[in-house]
Amino acid sequence: MKLATTHALNDKTTTPITLSQMGFGCAPLGNLYRKLDEADAQATLDAAWDAGIRYFDTAPQYGLGLSEMRVADAMARFDRNAVTLSTKVGRLLNDCAPDEVTPEAFVDVPQKKIVFDFTYDGIMRSYTDSVARLRTDQIDMLFLHDLDAGTNGQAFEDNNLRQLFSQGGYTALRELRDGGQIAGIGAGVNAWEICERLLGEADFDAFLLAGRYTLLEQAPLETFLPLCTKRGVGIILGGPYNSGILATGAVEGARYDYAPASEEILQRVRKLEAVCAAHDTPLIAAALQFPLGHEAVKTVIPGASNPDEVRQNVKIFETPIPQSLWSDLKTERLIHPDAPTPKECDDAA
């Protein structure tokens, strides 16, 4: 696969949105799990730009605004007209006392606490605050962030959807898109089911789906991805390694879906590794490239916290993969028999 290839996000937006086949997920720039020096953060963003990456995704949650502010510094150096930029709405960052800070998985963050708000006023304030932190009103896409049940339960999801559709949140998104402030709207979540539910209620342009269409998981093939294709909705695929195990392999301590992998998952990954090894292909390369075989998936966005990781991601992305690897994975029933696979490389590559 060639990183420089770009895909149109969909065929519905008034303003065309193009995405490099690999984007950059900016969560690590918010000091995810460990502190990242400012110089290292900017060097990482420069490495992404130099590699040809032109899509960058951030969010207020990432370091309680720190990621957005670091992205802002980079955007001032880059050709802004060549970049596609997305951020997220639904989490407001409020000033608070030191003991009220809600860092979640981020360290050394500003003194803020997160308040979920998917109402009209909440969406508008979230957008305005992001414009201030990013120091630009050239935000291409806004994603509703983590409004699904997740770890907070079904009542949380139901309440967020009430705010979205009964208290004006979706109206705010439509106003921003129809007014030309943004080009596309969608949701950034860890579950495909909420995306399907959203499409049953209203019109969306794209979904940033983390970890749910990978070498280990293809459940969205049954109903959700066909619906996206029918409706012209693009998928931005985050978490292609299922939070680690498809990058590390079935090693001790391997993580799947943000937790230690079960023995069942470890066994399946060992089988995936064996097929990849038989074709002299790293598991991580197959994992990164596999989602792009589906026409609805427009880009994958692995994260990186230093320039070497960016360059390694690019190398992995451009690793030739023989078609026989994909067919063997289907023969071994390790991926869905109807899963479309990347077609650029053949056995002679």
C-alpha cells in the first residue's frame, strides 16, 4: 500500500474531504500513560508530515486539551490547506480544584475536569473551545466522542442520545456543517452498534471506529459496514491493533481491548501469527493493512509518540502482502469468509 494515496471520505459533503490512507491519531500527544516532552511531541508531528500523512485526529479529552494545543503549534508550520483535521465534541473541560481533575489515562495534564454534554449548548461550547485551543476555525470534522454505553452503562448512552436528539445536540452539528464551519459530522466511539443506532436516527458523514473491524473482529461486516456503503458513510479505523495484541503478538502481558488478553484471544493470535510467518509477513503489517480492504474504510490511524514510531508505522503500512496470505487466513477460518481484503499486492510483489 502507498501512504500517499488519498480517499474521498464520502460523496455527500458539500466540501470535499480527502484522507491519506494512513492518518495520525493524536492521543499520545496528550501524555497518554506517560509524559511527552514538548520538543518530542512536535518532532513526532513533523515526522508524520514529512512521511506524507495529511490527516490528523485529536480531541479535548487527550491530555485535557494538551493534544489540541500541541497540534495547533504543528498546524502553524504545515500547509493548512493540505491537512484534514478532526476533533471531537461531547466532553467539556471545566476549571476545577486540584482534587477534581479527571485525567483518565493521561498524565501531567492541565487542571481541568471533564463534563459530558451532548446538548445544543454543550456541542457549541465544545466546538468553540476547540477552535480556541487549535487556534484555527479550519476544523474539517467533528465527532461525537464516546457517547456509547462503554464502561458507563446503557443509561449513559440513552441519556446522551436524548441530549443529542431532544436537546439540540444534533441540531448544533447540522448548523455548524450547513453553515460551512465544518465539512463533516460523525461519532468517535469504540462500538459499532452505537454507530448503527445513530444512522437509524439521522444523517452522518463518517464514523471514527476504534478496534472493532480488525484481523480479530469482523462483526461489523454483517449489517453495519454494508449500511455505511449504502448510505455513503466513510469509516476512519482507529485501534487497528486491538489496543496492542496485533502489534506485539501473543506475548506475555499482551493486551486486547485495553485489558490483558484472554487465553482464547491469545490462541487465535498465535494462529494468525503462524499464517503470517508462513508468508514471511509481520502480523503487525497484516493488521494495519487489513481494514482498508473494505470500501467503506477510508483510512487507518495508528498513534505514535516519537518520530521513530511514525517511520515504523509507515514502513509497516507499505510492507507488500501477498494475496495468498489473505486466502489462507480465510481457509483457516481466522477471518470472515466474506471479508474483502487489500488487492494492491500479489504473490510476485
